[in-house]
Amino acid sequence: MDDLTQTFIQESSELLTQMEDALLALESAPEDPELLNSLFRSMHTIKGAAGIFGFDPVVEFTHPIESVLDQVRSGERVLDEALAELLLQCKDHTAYLVEQVTGGAEIDPETEAKGRALIAQLTGQRVASAPVEGSEQGAPPPAPSAEQESTPPAGGSLWLITLQFGRDAFRNGMDPASFISYLGNLGEIVDLIVQLDHLPDADNFDPESCYLGFAILFSSGASQQEIQSVFQFAEDDCTLRIVPQAEIEAAFMASRDQLPAEHAQRLGKMLQAAGPKAADRVPGRAPGKQQGARPGASHESSLIRVDSARLGQLINLVGELVISNAAIKLRVEEQGLAELNELVETSEHLVEEIRDNALQLRMVQIGDTFSRFRRVVRDVSRELGKEIELVITGGETELDKTVVEKMTDPLTHLVRNSLDHGIEMPQDRIKAGKPPCGTLSLDACHDSGHIVIRIQDDGAGLDAEKIRRKAEALGLITPDQVMSDKEVYQLIFAPGLSTKEKASNLSGRGVGMDVVKRSIEALRGNIEIDSEPAVGTTVTIHLPLTLAIIDGFMVGARGERYVIPLSMVEECVEMDSSQWQLDEARRYVNLRGEVMPYLYLSEFLQIPEADQRARRESLVVVRIGQHKAGFVVDTLYGELQTVIKPLGSLFNGFRGISGSTVLGSGEVALILDVQGLIQAATAQMQLH
Amino acid sequence: MTQQQELGELAGQYLTFMAGNELFAIDILRVNEIIEVDTMTRVPRAPEFIRGVINLRGGVVPVVDLAARLGAGITELTRRSCIILVGVPHAGREQIVGLLVDEVREIIDIGPADLRPPPDLGGYADTGFIQAMAQVGQMFIILLHVAEILTHHEINQASAVAERLSGEADQAEPIQ
């Protein structure tokens, strides 16, 4: 598949997503002109692009949709629920068609029939709701937009299109002939003159430049805008003038003097041969106006598409740069080269900035992922006969693209769970004294170097008794085990546990939650669930912002060195029993009124005894979400930039260690898994 | 394919080395490089035969103590200790693993006629790591089955450690 087709696929999928977003957003704001425009534009652009690539099935299918959307946009047709539903189906079908044609597959009759059925439904409705079939020819649209101020004359009217391609048209991959042949799809090309007045003499002729100009006499029922859209992709590479029948003569008269005599004559002949004697109308439409700037085009042009592999490589290199800079710093300190200190500091500062910028490149807003669920919520709630509203907050929160990608499936699962199990049927909700419409909220925010994603529903909540019974039946717990409700809720992450009596096609097979938990833990994140009967359920996910480089804090225990992600370190205090209230037996410390468990790092990591015990021990307080714990270490080395290296599949599942990093000295230091350590410390405290 | 034919396929060049007072050989094509022992970082609570991890030009590579892995005790580090880096298929990908050995000897040619099947010790000993035996002069050399060095058995053992770790961590939540 060539690059261009690839671009087409990518663009269509983006446009279709845009279309879906617009459709869903229109449900709450049906009159929003910006949304209606965006709806039209997306279908329109797909059609145009498909036309250029010659993907006829897509063009055929999208053309009637575009017409319907045009009517919707001009206010001739109301976008009601049924139409929105139909358009969503059309969107899905278009996506399928794009996939098929770009894969080189023939469209099978079944698909074709489905497409025709959709179109018949669309246009059938059109006749019903807008009986004046010819309305686009006559009646002025209620809300004329700038582009539409010249309502096209009756079908089959003549247009004079003058088209002058720019010098760089060939270099930019434009093929003038393909535009003209595509124009043929909209109507009939009555006559065409190739204008070569820009052609230089042979000495100055550059074979790679384009000097072509065309004057086309075109007969079509299409609107001016439709004609203009044919050339949309060459917008930047050509000067386009589309003159309606009524103005042809005037325009010709006005421009005759500027044209070389030969051309003027030929053009005159062409017009005469076609024989339109149009009524006088005021000419003088500014050519600039015809260019109808695409809204949002300026925004698009400020973005650059970059292969993510290249970004990955850049970040790897920055990682190496960080390590080698740390090595230089170490040497300079060792050798006591005071005069180099400042230079090293400067370069360290720069490297830090480069690192932050490079990582920023991979950051995407989570909002796009969130809004994908609008469709899920809509479809599922319809299927189940529930009323559910999706509330999204914090969509602008950014996190690493890799993390976002890996979060899509777990999030989908959690959302579906909430829709299926969480939120009750409207009548049950009314009985429970709640509004019939349930609310599912997706929320994201940053918290101490982590991103926190919350999925909250106001449904029935988890049934602790039911989960208990099921867990007992599965042998996960014993009947005499004493557990708090919160502990019972965590059981739903155990494999094989689903309390739904009957598996639906959405959820309830009990294969999901453990997979969700595992995929989140694979990202060095964690997931918690909290629930209150009749009030709702909240699932909270903590994820690291990035998987590549972090600020680390190095500590030492019995001569071994370990790195803790700095963002998780709350504070470091001296381990001093005269200052803090310590319970040595039960291993907890009262730090300014806050009680938290602690553990000796050397014991937990089974570090062999060193010759002498450190004189001063320190307590490093770490926090994830609401969980805090302290680690007792011998030495605090301070901050360092840490490039996270995977420890290899051999060490998968080691709870105490989450990765490794290479120090400036070339040694490998291990990164502590704070999550696992906090859990261990908490467990140890409760054990005593 | 007869056993002798199968063995014949193993003929080729081999790197010989000492580990736990035994002479071993591995297929030279499996060997990426041989490096001196530098600082190794211990991995806490890992099985005994995982000696630690090293920095190999920016990548982090685990080092397996071959003698310890084969039950012949922990290798003492000497001036001649070496790490042989080999590619081992694991979890669908080739992972670079360092083998800590006492001493690297030489590269020898082993012909089809020199090869013998692994000894049958009647199930009393795990011979999975022996690919074949090769007779060189009066001596027998064990051709090491590199892929078997990190078999599922060992991974299970490693996971068991992980389990133990998480077990302790999860005593408050007695499921898992």
C-alpha cells in the first residue's frame, strides 16, 4: 500500500471520528451551526478524497449522504434522532467501505445492498420530510452562510470554470487531469480550452513546473460549492474561478482585455458555440471569495504528522544523553574540576529541558479516548433500554500515547461494566428515588506525577454479599473470613468472578476484571474500586505519566543502591524514636499525627548484612493516592534523572522491583516498585 | 529421522568453557560475545542462580550463574571468570542472557561421529539441559542446551519468588 493510500485511510478514519463526535454532540445541541458544518465537511472531504483516489464505491455511497447533510446544514431538513441514528450507521458503513477498497477488495453484493438500503432510507426520508425536491434550486435557504449566498440556478445550467494551476502543482503531487476527469462525475464538460499563456519560452521552461490553465464550460445541476469542492485538494495549488451562467458573459467581457487576443477569441468562440445568452446581472464576484477557506485549515496546517517510531528513537537517544551527561557530571566531581562545574550544570539543565520537551511530544490528551465512549454509552444504553448520560471532565489531561493506547481496552471494559451492571433500569431507579436518567462520569486529573482516571456511576453499587458468596463458591475465601466491604469489593478483580447471573453480550463472563487489573499493573499503575449500595460505584486508576524517563530519588541500604520515582516521595525524615512515635513491633510510625506503616528496605529486599550498621537511618515517606508508607534506608543520595530500562521478561512479576536504570558510573540500579512496597508494608502492619 | 541423524545436525563449531569444574560447550552461533565480569547488581529475592544484572552498552542484561543453575554451587569470582552472552528464546522473543562461567577455553570442531545422545540416568537426574555429549580425545564434553537454561521450570521458580513477594504483600487481601 502506498503512502498516499495510507494517508487517505488515516484521514478518513479521523474524519469519520469527527463525524461521529459531531453527531453525538448534536444530540444535545441540535442547532449548533459549527457542528452541522463539521458534519457536512467530514463527509464531503471523504467523498472528495475518495474521488481523487478513484475509490468509486466510497464516492457513490457518500455522495447522497453528503447531499442530505447539505440539506441539514442549510436547515431544509431537521436532524432528528432517527436521522442521527441512520447517519451513524452510514458512518460505520463508510468506514467499512474505506477498509475494503483500500485493502484492494471488491465490494461484495451484500455490502452493496446494505449501502443501497441505507441510502434508500436516507433519501426516502428526505422525500417525506422535504417534499419540495427542487428546493435546492429555488427557495433561499433560511440561514444562508457565506459560501451559499449564490444559490445555484436550475439543474443543468452552465458554468464557466477557469482554473490556473500554480507552478508547484506537479511537485506537490497534483495531477490536473484527474481533477478534470473527476469533475466529469458532477456533470458534463461541454468544452474545454487549455490556456498556455503562462508558458515561458523554451529557455526558461522547467519540465517539473506546471504552466497549465484551463477554461472549462461545464453543464451541471451541482451547486457552485459542490463544483468548488472538486478542487478542494488543489486549493493551495491553483487559482479557481467558477462563474455561474448568468455572469459568464459579463465575466468574459471584464477579463477579455487582460487575455491574449488568441485566447480571448477562442474563449469567445467557445461561449458562443454553447450559445448561452444570459440575462444581465451584476458581475464582479471577488475571486478570493471563491476560495472559501476551509474552517480549521489553519489549525491543521500547524500540526505535523510524525511516525511514532521516530519519536521513540528520539526519546531513546535523549535517554542515552541523560545517562552520558550523568557520567560526565560524575567524572567532573571525581576529578574535582571546579572550572567545569558550571558548564556541566548548564548542559545538565539543557538536557533536562530537552528531555521534558521530547517527552512532551508523546503526550496526548485523554479527551479523545474519552469521547470515544460517547458512542459506546449511546449504543449500549439503547440496547439495554436504559437512560444514561455520559459526563466527561478533565479531557485535556495529557499522558503518554503508549499509555493511552494500552488503556483503551481496559477503559472500554470498565465503562461497559458500569453501563451493564452498575446503572439500573429507569423504573428501578425511580423506585429507588433517583432520577430515571443514570449518570456515568469519566474524569481525569494529574496527581503527584501520576494521572488519575475515575469512572463513576450512580447505579446500584456492588453487592458485597453476592460477591462474597461467589468468592466462597470459587474457593477464593473461606466462609469464616472476616472482611470489610472494601476488601470484598477488591475480590471482583480475581479471575473467574462475575456476579451477573446471566452473561450478556456486554459483560458478565468474568474474564474481564482480572485482565483489566493485569493490564493496568503492566503499565505500573494500580486500580481500586469503591462502592456504596444504592449510591454508585467508583473505579479509580492511577497511572504513571510516562514509561520512558522519570526523575528519580536514589537511596542506599546496606551498600546497595535503589531508585524511587521522585514524584512518589513525599518527604524524608530522620528515623529518630525520640522525635517520632515509633511502634517497633507492629512497624508503624506516628508522623505529626499521621500513622503509617514502615518497613526496613534492607530486610524486605533481603540485602546481605553489611559489616556495620549505618549510624543514621532515614525514613523516606512515599505516597500513591491515599496510601502512604515509609521505607527505612541507610543513605540518601539525592535526585537523579532516571531512564527506565525494562528488566526483561525473566523478571516479570517481581513485585518489589519495577525496572532498572543505568547510572552515570555504568552500574545498574534497580527501581523500586513503590506500589508493591506500600502493599507489603500495609500487610505487615495489619499482620501484627 | 533417526537419533544419529538428529545428532548429526548438531555438528559444528563449539565454544568450550569451565563451569563448576565441568567442561561444557555451546554452539558458537548462539554466542553473541564474551565479556569480563564487571560490577553486577544483585536483584533482590531472585532465585540463587540469577546472579544479578549488568549494563551492556546501555541495555540491562540478566546474568545466570551457570554452575548454580546446574546445582553445582555458587561460582566464586576469579580473575578468569567470564560472562558469555547468549540469545535465549523466551516468551516468544530472543532475550540476551549472560552466563557466568569460571573460564572460557577454546573453539573446537565437533564432527557428527563425535556426538553421543544424552545419558539416560533413569529419571534420577534432570538431563534436560544436555543437548548431547561430545567425545573429544579421551574426554566427554556436555553440549549445553541453551534454550533449556531458562525453561518454564525455572521461570516458574522465578514466578514463585514473585508470588511469595506478592503473597506477603497481599496477606491483608487474602484472595489472589
